[in-house]
Amino acid sequence: MRKLTKLGAVAALTVALSSGAALSQEMDGITIGFLPGVVDPFYQVMELGVNAAAAELGITVITQIPPTWGVEVQTPILDAMVARGDIDYLVIAPTDKDQMVGPLQNALEAGIKIITVDTFLGDGDYADGPVTFPLSYIGSDNVEGGRISARGLAKAIGGEGKVYINSTNPNVSSVEGRAIGFNEVMDNEYPDIEVIGLDFNLDDMNTAVQQTAATLERVPDLAGVFGTNVFSAQGAGTAVVNAGLGGAVQVVAYDATKFAIEQLREGVVSLVLAQKPFDMGYLAVSFAAADAAGVTSLPVRVETGFAIIDIDNVDDPEVARFIYQVPE
């Protein structure tokens, strides 16, 4: 599978944007639909990237953000966007790697080209895998993100003890990969750490609070929690604080929300893994523009990387710029 690193992404952007005004003129009439997974700070920052690239290229963007996560919510919105008849490209975070294949195949057959961001379809191998019709997947290497999170949590708890995973939804490529990478490292590198379970909160922070609180009660010697996304990390951190265990039970947070950073400063969270949602949105629109301009060598996978934030570097401007900043 072809992959694109940060250096390659710069080259692709050069291709997409090098024509300057001429490319902007060619983009007149191009409309992109943006359909993320749910309302949260991660996707709000991604929307900023989408809008920035669209403004620079003179592209119209139609944005629809589902109020809650799920195929049953995202599919009708997708169908309505297809029915408009004026969308040329769709930038989407599929809410299920299998169940969203059919609806997106229908969109393709209606003449809309697909770019997936954050989450992918099938196994994410758009070159040789079971699903190959999207132009590209642009997002994190979430298995590697899970590995980084596991090592960070293991360090925070001294390499031993019981840890727990609070996740969001089954069959979603992003959080599934994070759990896989986390368990892989704990199984192979830390024999004195036991992963005692995984819960799905269905992208509801209150559920994450309840699930983590129940785990803390059931496992009084719990040493750490891995929250696999915005809602999971916020819920886990809140439950730990509510139990009076801030600093005693360490939390690793995936996604650099302001809340996660506040808890990092308070000693509740030991490590925050910042994704780069702005880059994902910006690159997705740029790729659509490049494809519309006739570029035929766009990579089918772009890994946008991470910023690893801890108490030692949180005030470093080169790191702090990756904290999710959303409009008030």
C-alpha cells in the first residue's frame, strides 16, 4: 500500500496548489461535501482545515455534522447530500468500516468521488484491499497511536498494575486500531501489566464517566486508564477526579482537547496524544482539487502523524500549537 509521510504530503500540496490563480479558476463550480462523524473538538478543528483550503482554492463546501455518532445517523445525512445533485467530492469520516461501504458506493455511483478522513472503509488498503473506490484515506496511524499510548501509560504507572480501556464504538477503524496497538504493546512488552477490560461508551461522555466509575469500584487497585478518543478521555478523567483518585490512577488521553490539557496540568492525565485534524481536512480538500485538476498520482493513504504532549513540553510553542483550538 502506498503511504504518504509529512514530506510527501508537502509535495502533494505543491502539486495541488502550485497553479495558483489558474487552479482557483479551474475550481470554480467544484463543490465538496464534508461529513464528519460527530460534533466534537477534533472534528471542529478538521472543519477549520477544510474551510481554510476551500477558501484558498475558491471551492464551495457543504458541511453537515451529525449530532451523534452512528450509521443510522450518518447515512440519512449522506443520502440527503447525494440527493442534492451538486456535490462533486465527499470528505467523510465513516462511522462504521463495513456498514458505510454500501451507502458510499451509492454516492460514488451518483458521481461523487470519496475521500475518507480519520476513519477508513474495509481494512484501509485502498490499493489492494476489499474496498478500493475511495481516492484516499487521510488520517492517523491509529495502531501506532495505540502503541505510543500504551508505552506512555506503562511509564506513568511504573511498568506494573492493572489498566483499563474506555473506547467509543465497535467496528470503527480509528478506535479499533488504537485498542489493537495498545493491547499489542502491553502483551509483548509489559508482562506485569494486566489489561482488565474494554468498554464502549457510544461516543457519550456521561456513559464513559459511568463506565469508568464502575471499573474503579470493581477494581480498587486500578493503576491506569486509556481513553481512546475525546469522549472516552474526558469521561475517564472526570470519573477519576470524582473518585478522588487524581494522580493515583493515571489517564492517557487520545486527542488534545483543552479539557485533556487542563487535566494534564493537574496531574490526572500523564500523556496526551494530539492528532492533526487540521492537516486532515486541509489535505482532503487539496486532494480533491488536485484530482479535479487532473492529477493521477495521489497516494491512497496519508498518515498525518502525532504530537505527543506531556507535562514537560506542554508549554513549548512547537508542541502547544497542536492543542485543539476551536472557535468559542
